[in-house]
Amino acid sequence: MTEPTITQLEPMPGDWRRALAVVAHPDDLEYGCSAAIASWTDEGREVAYVLATRGEAGIDTLAPAECAPLREREQRASAAVVGVSEVEFLDHRDGVVEYGTALRRDIAAAIRRHRPELVITMNHRDTWGGVAWNTPDHVAVGRATLDAAADAGNRWIFPELTEQGLAPWNGVRW
């Protein structure tokens, strides 16, 4: 068996003030980057969370109507621990999130609302390093987030957002 190739990542830029983390489910950020988020909020940076779902299909032994409020409470509590007070849920259905204009519009609206310089999302690739399959929800949300970062700055894409008072935002740098 061959050893996986390890790629050294470039250091994160430090000249930003606001970030928006967009993921599919409660607990995605805790498995991914909550330690980094805690250090950023400790440094005085603002970070907000946007979750596509409430994770209602995430616990086999709990019915979705019971699971969603539990996972939402857990997400809000864990966000507070790392210094994040703004947590939004887009209410797409857990397990069947679809990439498309509805998801892109919802994420672009969140980007326009929060006006981040940095957008954080999950792995949008089909696999985790070629070792394990990624979930369709992660792929859809990750890819839609990448597109929505550009959509948010274009007044001609989703003009209804401008009509709702959400001015275009093209300040996402990373």
C-alpha cells in the first residue's frame, strides 16, 4: 500500500475582518474547522454560520421532527463555544440537498447579508482524498457556495435579492 501524498497548504491570509462559514449539516464545522474559527473570533474577527439543513435525517433513532430541533440547539451551543453568535439555517432537506439555482440563491443572499471577505465551506469534491466517498449534501453545498460567492456580487443574477434590500457584494476575497 502506498502512502498518501501530503500537500503543504499556504498560510491563511490575516488581513480580513468577516467570514461566513457555509456547510450542509450541524456538526460539519466541528469536524472541520471550529478550532480555526475559535482562534479567529478570539482575535476579534466576526464569523457567522449558514447551514443548508437542520440535520433532521442525521440520527437514525430519532424522527426528523424530533431530530432537527435537537441538532439545531447543539449547533447553536457549539457555535457559541467558539465565539459565533449568528447561526442561520436555510431549511433545505437533509440528505437530499440539490445543487441548483435555489441553493445558490439562498447562499448568495447570505453572502450579501453578512458581507464576508472570507467564505469557508466543506469539501465539494466527490471523495475525501480518493479514499472515501463524500456525501451528496456536502458536494452540493460546497459547489453551490463557490458559485454563490460570485453570484452575490452580480446584480443581474438573482435581482430579486436586490429588490429585497440585499445589495450586491463582491468583497469575497478568499
